[in-house]
Amino acid sequence: MVYVSQQQPKQAASPMGDDTDFSVLLDPGLIRAARSIYTTYYEVHPELMQRPLGVAISRLTYRGKLIFSGKPVLLPQECFVPFSQIESDLYS
């Protein structure tokens, strides 16, 4: 019999100061869709000034939701687009 270890290799700490790692390269289409979701939310709710952490978005349908607190719990087909990637082109 062969046994496989269940331990995951330790990763370096992220620059965000917690153990979240969003350094994965994302599809530009996903970033555009996440930016569109954020822009639509901001246009509908201009009085709300809370900055989201990012957008949880489906890689299949490009539908997503803004995440405002905590670590996102993602479905297998979803990914997380951090707000830093969304805002990089918003103010250009």
C-alpha cells in the first residue's frame, strides 16, 4: 500500500498581511467582468462608501458578487478578483 501525505506545503506570507494568496494570474475577461460588477454596484448605490475586498466571480458565467468582509468561500468554478486589480484601471 502507498500512503499520500495530506499536508500542504507552506506558502510565503502575502503582502496583504494575512494568509490570503491572490497572486494567481487572472483572465483579463474576468477582471473586466468584476470591474463591471463593481461599477454597476457603485452607480446604483453611490451613497455607500464601503470599499469591497473584491469580487467572487464564476469562471463559466462571469456572474459575481462583491465581497465586503471576511475570507470569500468560493465554489469550485469561482475565483476571487481582489479590489486592487479592479481599481488599477478604474482611475486611469
